[in-house]
Amino acid sequence: MKALSGSCPELTDFLTSNPAGQLTIDFSDSSAVLCLNKALLAHFYNVSFWQIPAGYLCPPIPGRADYIHYLADLLADRNQGIIPEGKSIKALDIGTGANCIYPIIGSQIYDWSFTATDIDPVSVKAARLIVEGNTCLKNQIRIVQQRNQNHIFHGIIKANDRFDVTLCNPPFHASMAEAQAGSLRKWNNLKGGKSQSNNLKDKRNFGGQKAELWCKGGEIRFLKQMARESRDFAEQVGIFTSLVSKKENLRPLEKLLKQLGATNIQIIKMSQGQKISHLLAWSYEGRLLLESY
């Protein structure tokens, strides 16, 4: 925390000591969490400007970095065990959000080039401002708005595009009410179960808007749509991936992917702290894959 405060002095105002005497912050304080993210991005990823609109998702960065490192391992499996680095590696981030976090981390750790998409115009504008506000990001991240809410890859991947990997952290709730209930559980956990308030307007420590938290049919419907569309771009993408928050969705997704002709389907367990999720990856053998790195 002292080192992070050196990279972002304003973090000092939010530091407190836990019972063990270690420096920490109040993770139920949205301003403190936002400032911690700014400090992490400045200290580890050379990002000096990072702002998101009020109420938009403020992601826990360690878990996002974990996903990027797993993608690097998947790419290394196709490159004689060596993680490929450099701008020639093309990644497609579906639903980048206003925070643009995956392209930031991937470009700064591995020097990959990113196309980042979102259906929300506010998120697109905010992500573009982040890219334009940091010299290290300008030539490596391109932000594109998905203008058809019924599509994921269609309208984004053009005829001449080639991507080594796609990534996504899909909305996992099926309704706003479900999303609010999840936020209330998170708030109560952060407060040790002591909160009695159902008013989450100012109490979402990580925030989140509709497109970031929920969609019709929830996570399973979104990912089934992604799987079906992936078949249409089998010759243009090396590896398709997505996070899957609900374990019960893995089996039906794997079954669908097999029906679509996907091969080398992998399910990777991921954990950060008490949170456990899974990374689902697939490709299409027998179709034209990308040139070797």
C-alpha cells in the first residue's frame, strides 16, 4: 500500500489499518476502491489517466489480470510453450465496459493489440477517453461500438480480420432485480452481514450498469449466442474464450460447442480470494487457423 501510495498519492487519504496492523482500505467505500484501482493501474500498468462514469463497473484488477495470464498460457500451448508477445498478437474483448480493463492489462503486460467492443455508447466513449488519455495505449487499443444488441461477433469481425484470441466477461444476471439482489449480498458480505438497507444506489462498491450486469436470459443465453456465432468465424479466430460465472452453465455450453463442431474444448478453474469462476475456451480444428507466431 505504501508503494501504491507513491504512485497515486491520493490513496493515502483512504488507508486504514486492519486488526493485524496492516494497511488496507474500506472495500465497501466506492471512492476508496476507485482510488485503489487508479493506484494499481498507475503502479503496474503505466496508466496515468483512468476515469469511469459514476455508477459504472469498477473491476477488481487482480482477477482481471488472472484472466489475461490464462490467455497467455493458452496461446503458449500453440507456440511451443512460449508466451507470444508483441503487437502482432490480436485480441478481441467482448463487452469491454467503461473501464477498458482487459485491453489495458493485456497491452501493458504482453504488448498485445486489442479491439474492444461494447453495446453501451457511454461505455464506448469512456473507454475511448481512457485510451486517448494514455500515450502507452493509443496505438494498441481500438474501441468499437456493437450497434446490434442481438449480435456478439457479427458486425464486429470483418471479412479480413484475424484474431488470435477472444475474451469476454459476460453479464451473468437475467434481470435488474437479480442484479440488485447480488449487489445487496456483496454489500452485506463487505459489512459482515450487518447492513439492513436495501437501497444500493450509493452502496455498490464495484458498481455496474445494465449491459455490464444483466441481459435477457442471463449468462447462459448470452454464451449460447456467442458459441453459435463463433462457428461463423472459425476461420478467423484462433481461440475463443469466455469467463463462466455459474458452474451449472458449463455442461450445457460444452454440449452445444460439441454439436457445433468445436474441438479442444477446455474448462479452467479460476479463483481469486473466495470467488471461484471458470474459463471456457474452444477452437475449431480442421478449419483455417492463424499463422504460427
